[in-house]
Amino acid sequence: MSLAPRIDVLRDLAGRLPAPLDQWARTCGRTAYRLNVFAWRALSGVLRGSVLGRWTARMRVSQLWAASPEERAKAEGMYWMGHPLVARRLRVKSSGRPDADGYIHLKERLTAEGWRFPVARVLSLGCGHGGLERGLASLGVAERIDGIDLSSGAIQEARRLAAEAGLGQIEYHVGDLERADFAEGAFDIVFAHQSVHHIEDLDGLCRAVRRALRPGGIFHLNEFVGPDRFQWTDAQLHHMNAFVEALPVRFRRMPLGGVRPRPARPTIAQMIAVDPSEAIRSSAILATVRRHFRVVEQRQLGGALLHIGLSGIVQNFDAQAPEDVALLEAFFALEDRLMAEGVIGSDFVTLTAVRD
Ligand SMILES: C[S@@+](CC[C@H](N)C(=O)[O-])C[C@H]1O[C@@H](n2cnc3c(N)ncnc32)[C@H](O)[C@@H]1O
């Protein structure tokens, strides 16, 4: 989901394009990227507000997210949350301890409140390639898990991976969360992992989730709630760039070669051209969920510096090398200090909300 800075967006995009276009963009490099972004920018400008405009935007989102996390990592580098030390930090922030992620934490919390697992049915919104549902199945969370995503390519792959793992309790559906309509009272828990920030009609989605949950059911989100369309604050950019630019150059190399340029605030047109759904109304998620549900837990995962600061380069930090570990930990400490001082916010959160 990261938008790598400037010219290197080319490589992000190349990793996300469907096969023939991908091949072409890799060969033509920067020119292909510029043409592609120019074409989408022109098309989205001309078609803005029309039915055709909405349809082409949906097509683009579906096409982008068909690429697997592994394919994207080849071009963009490891996703920042995938690094073992970042993952450990996020587990601690999600649950209070390094050996439990936010889902184990939720299951333990609900068990302490008298819930019995597996529950009958859960739903996963914007499930992508299905990593969350396979994880929930192995945790014994539900007898049946439904996953929904706009991208038919992602759903196809999620189905294949679930079948390969012998997980017959997972069912996948292609569907648009901008026009969500789920069975009434059918679900005990609705999960969203990094998908609600792709949705514009947040009230419509919350109404649909509320209707889909049985009374007392849970809406659980792990979300990007930072600036809309990645319009980073000056403080974010200043502190992340000061830290990253002081790193030895070997830490700033991109997977396809070259040193990563300084992350900057993208233009809205660039954002829309790369992914029309990216962080479309992310800053409104917390307030919207609170209007429709009773939030019983919000945990701040941070990310206001680390997300973009480590984007494309996190794989250069060896989790076994003391120097690399010390540098990452210094970056973690900087983010924690600035959050505590109120200089930056927490761009990522987990939310547990009850449908009363
Ligand atoms: C950042 S990915 C997260 C995927 C998965 N939940 C995960 O954490 O790996 C965002 C997902 O939201 C999906 N998405 C974007 N807009 C959507 C929409 N309007 N309806 C359904 N899914 C959508 C994308 O196709 C993509 O799979």
C-alpha cells in the first residue's frame, strides 16, 4: 500500500501491473511509468464523477491488488510491517506482549468476557489474497469465514491458497464495499485488515457492517487512519527524512537498484493515478466508526515515521546484525517519543467496536 517516492514509484507500479504491461513497464522504465500515470490522470480527469469514471477506477483498483504481496515485494521491497523487528514491535503494540498479535489478543479478550470459540460466522472485508482468513482459520476463530474483495484476481488466488491449505471453512466473494450489502445479523465478528482506508463511503460501510452483525457482535479493524491521500504533515516528513538520510547508504538501497530518493508528499493527482482508492478518506475512519459503534479498545500502532521512512528499504536491516538492530530500534524510539510528545499521530490503529 505504500507509495514509494517520486521516480521510484515506477518500480512500485511495475510490480503491480498485469503481466504484459508489467513486462513493458520494466523494459521501458521511467517512460512507461510516466505514460501510465499520465494516461490514468487524463482518463480520471475526463471521466471524474461519471459512471464510467467510477467503473474505470474500480477496474484499476481490482487490477492493482491482483498482484500478490510477494510480487509487490520483488519490486517495492519488503512491506515495512513484514520485517521481523517491526512485526514484533507491532505485536507488542497490538496485544501488550511479543508473542501475541491483535487477533490472539482479541480472542483472549472475548474469551475472558464469556465468548466461546469457534463462533459460528465471521466476515473479512477487503481480504486481498486471504492471509488474514487463513490465520483466523488456524486460530480456530470461526466455523465459517467469508472474505470479500473487489479484486477478482486476488479472490482467485485467495481461493487457491485456502484450498491448498485444506481450509474448506473459508468462502470468498468478489464484491464492492462501496456498495456493501451483507446478510442481516449473520456474523459474530466482522474484520477489516488494511482495507477500510480504501473506502470513500465510510458511513455506508459502517451501516452495512452494523446490520450484518448480530447484537453484541464485534467490528475489528487494523487500519491506516493517517492523512488522506498520504498528505504527510511537515513534522512527519522532517523527522523521517532527517533520520533516514543520516543512515549509511547501504540501508537506503532499493530492491531493483539505486538509492531511494527522499520521501515527499505526493500530489493528489499522482495518488489517484497510482491507486484511486488509496487512503481516500483514511483520516475520517476513527470518527465514523465511533458514530456507528461503541469502541471498547483502540491501540496505537504508530507508523507515522516508520511506514514511509522504511518503505522500500526495510529489507536492508539484518535482524541478526547488532548495528542494524540498533539503528531500527533508534528509529522506533524516535517515533515513540514524537508520538508521546504529540508531534506526530499514530497512523495505524487497531479498533475493537461493539454493535450494541
Ligand atoms: C492494502 S490491501 C489489504 C488486503 C488484505 N486485507 C491484507 O491485509 O493483506 C487493500 C485491499 O482492499 C481491496 N479494496 C479496495 N477497494 C475496495 C472496494 N471498494 N471493495 C472491496 N475491496 C476493495 C483491494 O482490492 C485490496 O485487496
